[in-house]
Amino acid sequence: MYGQMMQQPLLISTLLVHAERHHGEREIVSRRVEGDIHRYTYKDLAARSRRMAKALAALGVKTSDRVATLAWNGYRHMELYYAVSGAGAVLHTVNPRLHPSQIVYIADHAEDQVLFFDLTFLPLIQAVANSTKTIKAFVAMTDRAHMPAADVASKIPNLLCYEELIEAQDDHYEWPSFDENTASSLCYTSGTTGNPKGVLYSHRSTVLHAYAAALPDALNCSARDVILPVVPMFHVNAWSLPYVGCMTGAKLVYPGAGLDGKSLYELFESEGVTLSAGVPTVWQGLLGYVEANDLKFSTMKRTVIGGSACPPAMIRTFGERFGVHVLHAWGMTEMSPLGTACTFKPKHLTQTQEERYAVMAKQGRAIFGVDMKIVDANGKELPWGSETSGDLYVRGPWILSSYYRDEGGDPLVDGWFPTGDVARIDADGYMQITDRSKDVIKSGGEWIGSIDLENIAMAHPAVAMAACIAAKHPKWDERPLLVVMKKPGAEVTKEELLAFFEGKIAKWWTPDDVVFVDAIPLGATGKMQKNKLRDQFKDYNLPTA
Ligand code: ADP
């Protein structure tokens, strides 16, 4: 017997229709690459998205065609989120921090038809425009007055102007209805090894994920919030915040290209931001600025930190110095991206602050919809509540079942997706990542979790960033080598740093050596590129060898 409820597909366009009807006057504020602050409402967003949907049709974009963007977080990018997917085409967000050759590779692989770009990326467009195979038009996301000069423009095939496309259409448009399993957007993994692989989201997975992301024990978003997503719209849909915005009617504040501490802080204060989200490296810049200028956050209550492990020292600084609660979250491109969020259970409310900080350092509990387990090397499930860590597997309706164009074959193991992360799960279900499997340090057959060591090093006041990598050792196979970037003007010796580990970990986990570097390489999504460091130090002679 079937239930007797309406069959309404979960479509991305329905989020926009809801926002226009119920939160039409709520604002969306953007720092533009043109230099000014732009503000309009959800009602304006809806009308302009409809016009853009018509413009796409006029450009010949058909159902399931891929439409690429190379753009910052801003209102025009959000219009494309809705116009492209809402019309039944596929929004392919491209990470502008990738190498131009990789951008050409993924644009060809995705068979993108049109590419929209922010003016910042004009040099990138000049570098790739004549190499991509399928792109028929390049659209500069600006008005006529800011279009590139004629000599530059003439070298880009079919260069169009965003505002002219919008102006050429009216806003009478009905969003089409179709199967909710239709593809909606495409995002390539950063591909630290091998070619990037595409993750193809559907309308259904996106809407379900947005519901889950907004829940109180996830990102806890409501109509009363003012959300500033620092996480880029060019990677994993800015952790769903452009969808959550329409779903909840929260005010959205987009930082554009201004990701430095000063620019972000100004927006936080001028727009009354209550919630933000980003990777630890961004918050480091922000905290540096706020501390150096002796400032405070007057409205920000919470910030979501994920993408790589948030050092406990950062959680503490936010909490103790600024009264900002850090919500540690974990996920990945293949998971839309949210998997876990670290919110308290009732028992934690009566614990001491120290005990709570220990909980907050973990990546958190599974959000409903995500099931997770840890397994040993033979795939056997490991119990929760012990110190043993294992390979983390997940499943759920917003987790990929195969990569775009079946690249890399079947990624699943008995219906579970192996994340490539190594984790332990405590008796309350709080998961803690100890490493990525390829970063684990194997010392005499035992595993040393590099993240634990980095977290300790980063709590030292002189350390700006620390990476722990495996260095070759004749007796133990591998031993930890700590690579450290100091804070500007700060001094610390190797001996002082090693002494800092005493009493915080098992003695045999202590790094065998410390090297100081001017910079630690960061990847396209702001994560430390440990593979590069491993290459750099592959012949390193440990003093213990
Ligand atoms: P990539 O394209 O590099 O895989 P993702 O953005 O998909 O980029 O990164 C996912 C990975 O990032 C996870 O598998 C995990 O290793 C790491 N990660 C994400 N959030 C956290 C976190 N809170 N703590 C530790 N690692 C994290």
C-alpha cells in the first residue's frame, strides 16, 4: 500500500520560489570585484535568476548541459546556482586555484558549454580560452562599463557580458518540473594524486543535504541568522549555504575576493553577521588581524570550521578571547559535503569547560542521513569507544555512488564509501579524524596520527602552522618529522618545541626532528599539501637514524 501524499520532486528551484514568497524582503549583501558593496533582496535574486534561466536558453543551453563558473562568493554566482540547476542544466563550479592545465582538463572532461567568470580571473580565462574544446561562450560576470578592453576581449572567443544577458530578458519564466534525481551540479575533487574526479550531485541529494545542514545539531541556521560563507561557492557548493539561505530566509553576506582578515572583519561588523563558515587557514588570518588590532566581534556567535582539522588552540582562542563558539564539522566533496558536526549532548552541559573543549576538538556526531563505521585492514567493523582507529566508511542519500563518467570504477565497498580518512569513534558516537590514510606515519608497524601531533605543535605560541610527515627510518620504517612555519617575529628552538610535547602524548609518538620552513604549501582548498612536503623531505636524514 502506498502512502497518499503529494508527489512533489525535491527541486532546487523550489528553494528559490519559497525564499521569494516567504522571505522576499530579506537581504543578500555582496562585496563585488568591481570594488563596492552590492545589496538586494531574495525577491531580486529570484527575478534575476529567472531572467538568467531565459538567457541560458537563448545561448542554447539545454537540459543536462554543463555550465561552468570561475567565481567568488557573490550574488551573481548565487543567481547561477539557481538559474542553471533550476532550468535543468548542470552547474559546474570550477576551483580557480587549480593550475590552468587542470582547469582545461576538467572543462573538457565535463564538456562545459558556457563558462561564467569573475573579472579577477580574466588572466586565467586568457590562458585557457583557446585550449578548451567544448566551451562556446565566455561570460564576464559584470556590466558593460567594466568589460575587458577591446584588445583583450578580441582574444577570447565569444566573450559576453553578464548584465547584458540579463537585460535582454524579462522575468516571466516558470521553473520546469522534472525527476528529482536529475543532475544539478558538478564539483571535481582537488586531486592531490592523479587527475581530479567529478562528483555529480542531484536535486534530491542537494535539497536533502540542505535540510540536514540547517538542523539545530548541524549548522543551526534560521531566518534570524546573518550568514557569511567564507567557504567558497567554487568548491562543494559552499557547504550548502546558498541553498540553506533560501530554505531558511537567513540574510546572506558574500565576501567576494576579500578573504583577508581586515575585509572579512569589516563585513562581519557592518552587516551584523551571526554565523560564518570556513577552513582553519582563513580563520588564522582573521584572528591574526583581530588580535593585532585589539578588536572584538560584536554580533558573531558561532563559526563552523572544517575542511581540515581545526587546531584545539584555535577553538579556545575563539571561545575564551572572543566569545565565539566554534562548531567543528567534517565532510568531503563526495559527501555534498557534510558528514558530522560537533554539537553537545545533554550530558556535556554539566561538564567543565575543559572537558567540553576536549569534545569540541572532535569532528563530531553523524548528521541524520549519514551512517558511518570504522573498519580494520580486512574490512571488519571496529567497536566504538576504544582508542583503536580504523578506516572511516560512510553511506547516505547525499554521498556519491560513483564518480562522473564512472572515472576510477566502482568506489563503493559493500554499499559503503571508503572516505580515505582514518578515525576513531567514541562511545557517544563522536568521530575524531586521526589522519588521512595516505598521511599516516607507520612506525614499527604501529600508526602515529599526524593530526594529533600538529594540533599540539600549533598550540605553541610561536607556531603559525605545523605539518607532521613520515620520514624514512632504518629501524622503524617511518618516524614523524615536524615541519614548522613560525609566526612572524617569533622565536622557538627545536629543543623547546620537542619539550612542548612532553606529557601530552605517548613518548614514542614524539617527532624525531623539527625543521623550520618559510612556508608550508597549501592546496587549492586551503589545506596543507603534505605530499609536496614528503617529496621535499624524501631524503631527509633523521638524527635518530
Ligand atoms: P579534496 O578535494 O582535497 O578531497 P575535500 O574538500 O573533499 O577536498 O576534502 C575532504 C577531506 O578533508 C576529508 O576526507 C578529510 O581528510 C579532510 N577534512 C575535512 N574536514 C575535516 C576536519 N574537520 N578535520 C580533519 N580533516 C577534515
